[in-house]
Amino acid sequence: MLTKLYNDGVRILRFNFPHYDQESALKDANNIHEVEKKLGGKFDLLLDTS
């Protein structure tokens, strides 16, 4: 899914941080980093803390 989003031009990912626990946040962050390595590109992360 992230690969398709990147290929479609999405570069900013928004996270609703209060709804994350440490385990799920780490899992998503690792997934994003793996996709970035594969694509040779970067996502910007927007952390919504409200």
C-alpha cells in the first residue's frame, strides 16, 4: 500500500499519535523505513498529537 501511495505522489504520512501504543508505532515506523529503502525515496511524517 505504501509503495502505491508513493508512486501516486504521496510524500506526507499523517499519524494520529494519541491512538498509538509503542508496539504499533514501532511496527508502522519500521514498515515505512523498509518501503523507503526499497523505493530509494523518503516520506515526511506528520504526528498529530491532539
